[in-house]
Amino acid sequence: MAQPTPLMPHATASWLVDNTSLSFEQIAEFCGLHILEVQAMADDLASSKYTGRDPVHSGELTHDEIDRGQADPNYSLKMQRAPVDVSRTKGPRYTPVSKRQDKPDGIAWIIRNHPEISDAQIGKLIGTTRNTINAIRERTHWNIQNIQPKDPVTLGLCSQRELDAAVAKAAKRAAAGGEADEAVAESRDDRAMLIEELRAERENAAKAAVEAAQEAEAEAWLANKRAAEANPAES
């Protein structure tokens, strides 16, 4: 049975490349990546720059395990503690950090090209708030001078199928002449979005607290282990 990969494979590989003398093959095998991906990180050619994640700090590796790998290029690193699975919770659409700066451009494009799409639909499609949408529409957004309308599909903020579905839904609602119903629906959707955002924030804070406690426990265990190894006579 194959061992699990680190919780953040690319970030872990980046840290191992920068902080150890492990071979690319060892790092690739441990992180579940292709060796060429690791090579690109080492040569600084990767399209995305990853902030390194210390696997020792998270308890996934120990210094002793890394030392074994550095001493023997044929050694396969062993996961010391399987990462905690993070399940997707219901709530606002998650947008990678690298793409969040593109959201205003995508919102501006939808407002210009599909004014029939409601704010609630835009919020679900892009993963944003009604305040941001209104600020862009009214040109009061703090960065309005630099916002350039761009297709959200091209930006990777949503899929073409999702955009087409939103346009079709808006067109159907407009054809039915349900403007009053739309206002009520938008109000309900906005309230639901706010509730989900708050719930997601609480859940993320709780998960962060649990992970922090687990990391602290792992650090304490590693510290006690090192102390015991340094003073075998006292054990």
C-alpha cells in the first residue's frame, strides 16, 4: 500500500529542495510529484512559486529521517505522520490566492457584457461579495483605475459551463418578468451567502486551532525524543 503524500506536496518539495541535499528522485517520490516538477523548482523555472512548508514542523518527517535519506540516495523517505485530511465545506467558492487579484476584472466583464446577471449570481460565480460588485459597478472601488474587464473564464475564475448556465438562468428570469421575485431571491441569496461565509470562517478558525494543537503536540514529541536521544543515560 502506497504511503500518503504530504498535505501540501509542492510546498513541501520546495522546502526540501531549498533546505536538504536529498536527491530529486527522493523528493519526487515522497511528495508524489514528477521528477521534472522538482527539477523545475530547483532551477527556479516553475510557473508557480511556492512558499516552502517544513515537513518536520508538521510532523510528516523527522530530522533523522531526512539524514537517512541524505546519507543514502537510494533510501525512500517514510512518512512519520499522515497529514490530516481537509474536507471541502459548503460555502463561498474558493479562489486560489494567485487568482484573487483577477476577481475585479472578471466582475467588471460580467457587469459590462451580461448586465442581466444578478449580483447574487455574480457572487456565486466569482466568489465575491455584493459590496465589491456594487463598488465596481458604481466605480467607487479603491482600485477602479486599474480594473480592466476580462473574461472570467479566461482568467480561470469559473468555467464556461458555469458562466453559460448563469446567463441562461438570468435570461429565463428576465423573460418571465419576475423582477420582484428576483429582488426577494437576491436578498435571500445574499443572506445565505453571508451566513455561509461566517460559518466557513468559524470552521476554518476551528480547523486552524486543531492543526496548531497537533503541530504543537508533534513538536513536543520530537523535542522529548531528541532530548532522550541526547541523554540516553537519563532515560
